Amino acid sequence: MPPALARLLTDSRALGTLAVPLALTQLAQVALTTTDTVMMGLLGTEALAAGGLAMVIFNQLRTMGVGLVTAVGNQVAAADARAESQGTEESADAGAPREELRDLVRASLLLSTLAGLAGALLMVLIGHAVVFLGQDPDVVDAAQPVLYAMAPGLLPCLWFQAIRQFTVGMRRPQALLRITIASIAVNAGLNWIFIHGTWGLPKLGLPGIGLATTSVYALSFLALYLSARRDPQLAPVLSLSIWKARPATLRRLTGLGTPIAATYGSEAGFFSVVALLVGSFGTAALAAHTAVNQLVYIVFQIAVGLSHAASIGVSRELALGNTASAQRLKSTALACAAAVMAVVAIVYVVLPGAVLAPFFEGESRTATNIATHLLLIAAVMQFFDCAQNIGVGLLRGLDDTKGGFRITLVGYWLVGLPAAMLLGFATGWETIGIWLGLLIGLATTALLLLRRFNRGVRLRGTATAMANT
């Protein structure tokens, strides 16, 4: 076996130790929204469009809230690596000194609480404002009750994410997968109960899906918290006393998290605007977009797992001064992502009918035809989508959170959005053109992010070499 291939396989196994459980957790989590999307489709095309619109708004605010606490994992990982290299009494398993970790947990939960309250309010306000953005008034009216039911769920959702980042930074993410898998079955059951009004409960219809989402987030947070309390490595530093968080720690996390939230928000906002543009072409177009976008979102979770694992790895390697290892992490993550995307692309091209079958009952041939064409674009687009997400994670490992935000502004908003509007409206390609613009924006963003990471690692390596001379 060639040495380069042997090293790639070795690095892939090392990266997979953390990436695989994270990716599986992400896939299990996205199964929740996939279940919701399928349930919406069973209620009809208009319900799928309305529910999809509500999910776009919810995911926009949820994603930005998650970004605020994402840096917690990197901070914990870097502190753990430094403690290990310095030979302190805290072992690698024990992580950073307990009080520092306890304060990080408190500050992240406080930050999550503030973001959840603000996001819930914004969710309701945006739900009333989208009618002025060219959306079908009937679709907007049907989406608003779903948003009312989902808004309270933003709080436990972000609490869950805060504790999740802590456990990932401590390299103990195993409970995440078990809890998320269990939540899939709970979500499906609650969807059925709330939609159809079984066991004496009122029949809520489409809003029942929103209520099920809120309930599942609350139960998931409770399960993760109780699991962490039983972990001897995590329990000593797990504190819900958010009022005791140090202002300096809160400011530090906010300073690191705000650019990440802006980066996530820039990406999610780009997709949200794309959904609004597609919605202007009618209910069938929005339903097709919702279905295919959900499929892309499923595959995207592989990149999220690789991105988080590579990001944590880069933080640890740079804390130890190993710039060459940090560079190899980038190549390994991209190679693993490309292999998975190639397999998925073949399935999209060869079996489009089977892939789309769960979302459409056959009553809307127009929506199905549009979705079939979108799958062909998605087969190519997902390579760049995964690459740009991994790039964001790599820059986070460099503590270059502001750079990622600036690049997404250029790639999405200055390149992707104008391209989408030009190809969608000026050429008459409508939804197909919008998605081609989406592809162009993601490709531009991926290339810029990876170039910045390469330059950042070179500069870090030069600085380390000079410090050692």
C-alpha cells in the first residue's frame, strides 16, 4: 500500500473516532425534521408548503442560536490538550480544570437562554411579516399556528446544544447518539397523537407537528442532562446555576460565538431567502424545494460531523504546535466527505423516483417533476455544500471565527444570491435557475474558506517555528 494512502486511512480512522458518532447523531437528529416533513406531505401539498415555510424560519433562528455556543467545544478541547501536554494533575480524560469547565457550562447555558427567548419572539414576528415577501397568504396563514407551537421549543433546543458542545469538547459524545435515536420514535408518536387527536387529545392537524417538535426538544434536553449527571467525568462540572456565570467568560463566549452565529445565520439566511424566492413561483415549486432541500440537509449532516471532529482536532493539534497534523485533518475530512457524496449522487441520479416517493403521494405531478430536476443539481451541489461546512469548522479550530463570517457574506450574498436571482428570474428557469445560483454560491464559499485555512495554518506554523528558535 502506498505510504500516502496508508497515512490517509490511518488519519481517517482517527478522525472517524469522533466524527462517526457525531455524524450519526446529526443524521438521527435530522430524522426528526424528515419525519415532520413526511407527515406534512401526508396532509397535502399546501400543508407541506406551509410546514416547510415554518421550518425555514425556525431553522434560521435555531441555527444562529447554536452558533453562539459552538465555540464551547473548541475551548474545552484546547484546554484539555494544554493540560495533557503540561502534565497537570488533571488527566486528558478529566479535561480542563473543573472550575473553568463549570464556568463554561454556566455561561453557555445563560447565552442559550437569552438567545432562545429572543429567537422565540422573532419567530412569531417573522411569521407575520413573510406575507409581505411575496408568499401565498393562505400558506402564511397555515404556517403561523405551527410557528406558535414551535417557538417555545427553541429554549430547550439551545440548552441541549450547550451541553452537547461541552460533551463533545470532552470527547464523550456517546450519549448524544442514543438520546437522539430515541427521540425519533418519540417524535413520530407525538406527531401522530397531536395531528389526529388520539387518547382523548384534541385533533390539532398541522400545528400538532410544531407541538411535537417542542415536546421532543424538551425531553431530549432533560435526557442529555440526566445522562451527563451520571457521567463521573462530566457531573462534577455540570452546573445549571447560570446566574453564577462569570461576566468575563460570558463575554469571551459571546465574542467567539457571535461571528459563528453570524456565519451560520448567513448560510441559513441564504437558504431562507432562496426558499422565499422559490415560493414566489407557487405552491408546487415550494413543495418541491422543501422536499429536495430536506434530502440535501440529511446528507449535509455527514459534513457537520466531519466538520466538528476536524475542528476539535485542529484546536487540539494547534494547541500542541502540530501544524502539519492540522493540515492533514483538512485533507482527511474533505476526502471522507467526497467519498460519501459520490455514493449519494449516484443514488440521486439513478433512483430519483424512489428517493422522492416518501414526500409526494402523486397528487402533484408538477411538484414531483420540479423535484426530480432539483435532485440532479443537488447531486453536484452537495460536494460544495459539505466542503464549505468543513471549511467553517477548520477556521473555527484556528479561532478565526470572523474570517468565516466575512467569506460567507461574499460567497452567499455577493455571488450566490445575485446568481440565483439572475438565473431564476431573468432567464425564466425559475426554480431550476435559483438552485443553480445556490450551487454557485456554495462553490465560491467553499473555495474561499479552504484557501483562508491553508494560509492561516502556514502563518501559525511560521510563528511556531520562530518561537522555537
